[in-house]
Amino acid sequence: YKLFPNWNVRINNMQKLFGMDKYLKSLSIEHASTGQYTKNFKLLDGIETSDGETFTTQYQPFLRISGKLKWDVDVSVNYTSSQNYSFQAAGNSNKQLNNSYTFDVRYSHRGGFKIPLPFLRNRKIKNEMNFTMQVQSTQNKNYTRSITGPNAGKYVEMDVSNNLSFNPVITYRLSKNVNGDIYSVYRKQKSKRMESSHFEMGVRVNIEIR
């Protein structure tokens, strides 16, 4: 296992390439990597001996593409990955691999309208609407390796979990005292031990009396 120096690379104003600025106000690409090594020791009869090692490498993000469309819609695609190796003093070891894909969309609009009633003197009502949507998919794998048994020296897959979520939300603010949202949540989880899904939808209204 090898460790490399940490780095972070970000390129902005990518929308200026290939005429993409006709549709995009901004576009950026980002990549980052971090690594960590930890070694534990213990004292036995006054002698310092190794008690295990841990290696961790994270790409957060491995690749992130973020942009703003001409219609003021923010969009981002994000992929992250991490690897963790844990070596025990007895010779056994564990490995964890994690991957995540995320897609985000955001849009905000501020405006207002007048109420055409004489006693309100054509009062203008300011309002604000926000729309967000996130789709995320994650996968986690766990392996173990022992120095004895039929699979000695080999990493054996112990568990794999896959998760999928979908969460759109529309938030509306009519005034400082009145706001609400419409939301839905869908989640699905699957592993070697279990499988489940959940769906929820609702409307929330908040009225503050001053």
C-alpha cells in the first residue's frame, strides 16, 4: 500500500470553452485527494511493539462538475471514493471501499404580485420559491483477510450495501410570516443481510403570528 501527498485541483470558467457560454453562466471541475497513515504501539514489559496500522485514502471529490445554466439553475454532479485498510498485529486485516454518486439541482426565484383591492391600496406581495432535488447512490463494501483457513491471505467479501435516495423539495415563502414546502423522499437500501425501501410525501405550512 502506498501513500501520496494530498492535492486539490480546481478549474474555473470552463464555460468559455467550445462555446458553452451560450448555455452556461459558470462551469467548474474539481478533484481532490487526501491520505492518512496511522500506526499504533503498545508497551510489553517496557518494550514498544506495533499494535496495528491503518491506511486511508479519500477522493472527495474524485470528480465534481458544477455549473449554473443561463436560466439560473444550479447543477452539480459529484463522485467520491474512499479506501480504508486496517492491519492488525496478529496478521489479520480489513478493507473498506466506499463510492458515492450525487446529482443536485437548485433553482430560486424571487418576485411579487399586487392584490387589486381598493382597501389594500394595490399592496404588493413579495414571494420566494426554491426548488431543490438530490439523487444519491452509495455503495459500501467490507472485506476481511485472515492468515489461517481455506482463504488465507485473500480478501473475502463480507458485506455489500447499496443505497439509493431521491429527494425533491419545493419551498415557497409568501411573506415573512407565511412559508411552506412540498416534499417527497424515496430511499432504498440493500445488503447481504437485509433489503428495505421507504417513501414519504408531505406538505408543511408555517404561519408565524406576531
